[in-house]
Amino acid sequence: MPDRSNALTRLVQEHVGAGRKLTIRDFAEAAVDPASGTSISKSTAGNLVKGHSIKISKEVLGAIAAGLGVPLAQVQLAAMRQYVGVVVDDPFGTDPGDDDTVVRVAHDPERTAEDMPAVRAFVERPNPAE
């Protein structure tokens, strides 16, 4: 499994900085959470690009998503990986079948499907609505 311990930093660096579509200034100006109006400063934008820790809130994540022009969920998942140390994915390779079931499990990135038999049993139970 690739190391994603700096997932938010890398997401920001993909879009911001020398040779990228956004300068730090452009990113900071566009980084305004549409729900709350919360924005980030140019220094916070620079800290994100450099990989320095910043104070995270749902409003700040919304501002980062808006500034990058990416879905909020993508920023939230990257922040969770970097700041909390968990990933959200399908460790079981679940086939969505006819009902388009999607499985997402928050887990330590070092854990595999074999390490989570109780979770697998829960996901694969025959009557999930019961």
C-alpha cells in the first residue's frame, strides 16, 4: 500500500505552486468555504503547500476544496489520512452486484481484509436491513 501519510499536502501540491495551475495567492483567494464563508490566509495556503500542519475544521476543509476546485469529500479523505491516520476504502473488494452496494470502511492503513473478519461478516450478512 502506498504511503499516504501526507495525503492532504500532496493533494494541495498537485494543484498549487511552481508549474501548477494555481499560485499560492490564487489558491488563497479562491479558498472560501461556500457554506460558511470561512477563508484561509495566504500564509495558511503556503503552509499547506510546504506540508506544515494547520488547524483543521470542516470550514477550513470546505475552503481548501473550493480553492482547489475539487470535491469536498476528496479533501476530507486526504485530511483524515494525514491528520487522523486512517483510510476509508473497500478492503474487501466488494462486488456492487445488482444493487450498487458501496462498501467503505475507515481503518488503519496497515490493516487488511484478513485483519477484519468481524467487519467482513457484518458487510456480508444476508439481510442487512434486519
